[in-house]
Amino acid sequence: MSVQGLEPLKARRFKIQNRALRRFLSRPVALIAGLVILFFVIIAVFAPQLAPYDPAKPDFVSVRKPPSDTYLLGTDENGRDILSRVIYGARASLVAGVISVFIAVLLGVPFGLISGYYSGFLDEVIMRFTDALLAFPFLILAVALAAALGPSLTNAMIAIGIASTPAFIRLTRGQVLSVKAEEFVQAAKASGARDWRIILLYVLPNSFAPILVQATVTIAGAIIAESSLSFLGLGVQPPTPSWGGMLNVAKNYMNQAPWMAVWPGLSIFVTVLAFNLFGDGLRDAFDPRD
Amino acid sequence: MLPFIFQRIFTAIPTLIIVTVMVFSIQRLLPGDPALILAGEEQDPQVIEYIRDKYRLNDPIPVQYFAWLGQVLQGNLGQSIRTNQPVTQLIFQKLPVTIELALISILIAVLISIPVGVISAVRKNSLIDYTGTFFALSGLSIPNFWLGIMLILLISVRWDLLPASGFVPFNEEPLENLKRMIMPAFVLGTGLAAVLMRQMRSSMLEVLKQDYIRTAEAKGLIKHLVVLRHALRNALIPVITILGLQLGGLLSGAVLTEQVFTIPGFGKLVVDAVFNRDYAVVQGVVLFTAAAYIFINLLVDVAYALANPRISFSGGKS
């Protein structure tokens, strides 16, 4: 069934997206942030080609060597090359960031859509669950879940995904409530369109921009959360390299090998900063008020 | 006013009930027999049977839940399998340390964020504004455990200015206590300062656009008097609300900060409990933090309503 007004609506949405893209491209900081993210993605994808040494193979002859021509960033307590481990560590961080946000979107958006669209009792129940989830401090919930599920990267991603879900439920619900009142949704309802069709064709696409912005910023938070869990020993398990895990070991060698702590932390900082700046750029581009 | 407080309490009750169901469910998520898990390394069949009886693990799950809830409502969060101490006692032993850490970090965050936020707003799009905004975003992006490690490397290892770790109670040696708390509190306060600075800047910008500010300026008042006397007071209201909402974030941050600086607080309690497989403690701490968060937010809402006469207690427009 076609609904009158769908074509102009699509055209309007296309125009808004086009304008947002132009505005985004005119922001150099956001563009540089995008390039930094791309740089880390390339590093993660081509880690086997880029890493000069095996990141997990110990070399007890080269234990805790400072940076040199042979080992550009030095070696760790087992003689492993820090540069290679930082390169491979990008994999865990980026995968954890993206997949845990994917889990949060997959759980949060449908519940937010249902909660906002149907209101009433269902809305009340979903919102009380959301409030309850929000009551748990993010990392304490993630620690408790990771501890319950067992320490691993997969379980850390599930834990971070669940802990990030309430933000998406709230955001989507708010968007639905504002879009629901629009004339085109009322028109679609009056013309007899089914609920799921209205939700998928009208409500969801109009909520896309804020969800995208939230997802980008949440990836930043998820990367910090993954490295925090790995730092506590509840994420990626050794000998697989992860930035948080590397810092966990590095803190024990601050006197003897301070270089061990610098690069993994700097990598987390730069990646997270890039995602935050990219998210800010997207927010400004989609928000015509600024 | 009273109906508003009651209404707010009534909406908090279902949330609290769901929190208890979730905490109880997390325990059920644990792979394996809960009796074996609660017994820890103690594998004596008699002990396991005793635990099974004590926690009514042979009963149907809803019965177990209500039995557990009954205990919780009496303030009994179980016992640590490591120290045999009641979990409530452990929490109240460790909590003052984390509260002290949190209070100092809030103080540091407020001292940094309010002036920087105000100056950034007043000098919008200036070099100071860009620098402030960049530092705020950096504060949000820096993992606080790494910042802690870097500060230890510089301030303690290289310059030998402050002790790297450890804790001395305030009532025993106040100066030594502050020397050991200042670095972790700064680390914990960085993220909070970033959030508050961004909020302060945007709410100040909003207030500076208002008519009464223009009137005050038109009357010939000096710019900084307008900002300090008229704008700041109103711009602070949303900042205080955000501060209330960030308390959960501070507890999360404390988990990592206490780990880096070896501070025996609430955060270290939960991490140690996870590694000791002391699930009664993990469960108790998680429940306590969530309940405390709901309670603090309830207080913030009520205080906010009391302080701001524009908020209607009946839900309609006043």
C-alpha cells in the first residue's frame, strides 16, 4: 500500500541529509577525526601485514628493552614487541566498540520504538526497566555481568552492550514521541497503514540521525569500557593483546619500563577522542539550531 | 509539595523492585550450581548442603527470590565467603574511603569546570573557548586509569613529589591522607570536570541570551557583575542537576582509580570480590549502588523542586 505524501517526505529527508553532509564536510576537526578513525581501522584490518613481530610470542632475551631501532616502542615483560601489540590491540578495541554498540542499538532501538509508539502500560513497563538499568553505575554493571558470564572479549562486549542499551531506549522513545505527532504520521495512520509499516517507514528513518550520533559517541564510551574491563582482567585474556590488558601489566613495571604504559594508553585516548570529535561533528551537522 | 514527594517515591518503588529482580537474576546467570559457587573453594558436601538449605536453593526460583528479598529488606545482604563478615558491614567499612575520594574529586571538578565554562561562554569562539572545549573533550576521552598511571610515572616516580599509592585514614594523619588522595581525586575528577564544563558553557550561553541580562547590561552594570550576579546563579541550576546524575559515573570511575592507586575503597572491594569469586559481596555491592543511585536522584529531584519555584508539584503548569 502506498501512502500519499511519501515521495515529498523522501525528498525532504534526502535534502536534510544532503545539507547535513555538506555541513559535516565543512568541519575540518570532524574530518580529521574521521581520518584518525580510518587510520586505526586500517591498522586493525591489516595488523598481520603491518606488525613487525608476532605480538604473542615471548622472547626472553629481549625482556623490557627500551625503544630502539630494532623495537621502535620497546618490549614488554616477556620480550614481546610493544608496537606489534599496540597494532593488534586496535582489533580488540575497535571490534568491542562497534559490536557492543551494535548490541545496544539492536536491543535499545526496538524497545524505544515500541515504548514511544504504543505508550500506555507497555511504555510504563519498558521505562521502569530502563530506569532500573540506568540505576546501575555503567562499569559496576559491566563488571558484575562480565564476572557472571566469565572473563572474555565476547562477554565483555555483551556486558557493555547491555549496559549501553538504556541510552538508546530513552533516545529512540523521545524521537518517536516527537515524530508521532507529525502530520505525515497522522496521515499514514488515517490512510490505514499498519503500525509496523508506520514505524519502519516513517518513524525509524526520522529518528536515524540522533541514533547515529548517539552510536558514534557510545562507541567512544564502549572502547573505554572494554579497555577498563581488560585493565581489570575481565576482558581480553592474555596472551591476546589489548590496550587495556597491556596497561594492566604495565602498571607493575612503572619504575623499570615506563615505556610499556605510554603507547597503549595514548592509542585509547586518540581513538576515543577521534570518535568523540566525529560524533560532535555529526551532531552539529544534523542540528540546524547551532 | 508532599504529594510531589510521594509521587516521586511511588515511581521509584517499581524501579527498585526491578533492580532487585535484575541483581537476583545476575546471580542466576552464573554458570554452574549456585551452592558450589557460594561455597567457594570449600567443597565439603555438608557445607554445600548447609548453603543449599540456608539460601533455600532447593525451592522454586520465585520462592528463592522472595526469601532473598525478605533478607535484603532487613538489611541482610549475605556474608562474604572469604572473610565471613556481613556484606553490609564490609560496604560501610569501605564506603567512607570512596566518599572522601568522590568529595575531593567533585571539589576539584567544580573548581576547574565552573570558571572555565563561564569564561568559555563569555568569550565564545575565542582561543580560550577553543582551548577549554578541547581540554573538556580530552577529559572525556582519556581513560582515567591511564591518566593515573601517567601521573604516577611523572609526579611520583620521576619527580618524587607525592606518594604513588596506598591509603592513610584522615582521622589518623590528615596531611598524609590528603597527600595520598589528591592525585587519585584529580584523576577521578577529570571526566566529571569535562562534563560539568561543557554543561556550564552551554547553560551560560543560554542564560546570556535572556532579556534580563540585556536589561542589566542596558542599565550600565559592569559585564563581569552581570555575569557573576545575574547569569551565573541561573546557569548553575542545570549544572547541579548534571552533578547529581554523574554520581553513578564517579562510582564507576572509583572502581578503576582505586585499583590504580591501591585505595581500599568501595571500587576495590567489588573488583577483589569478583576475583575471589565472592559473589555475595558482588551482588550486595551492585544492589547497594543501584539503590543508592535511585535514592540520591530522588533527593536531587526533591531538592531541585524545592529550590526552583517554576517546577509545579501537581504536574501541570504553575
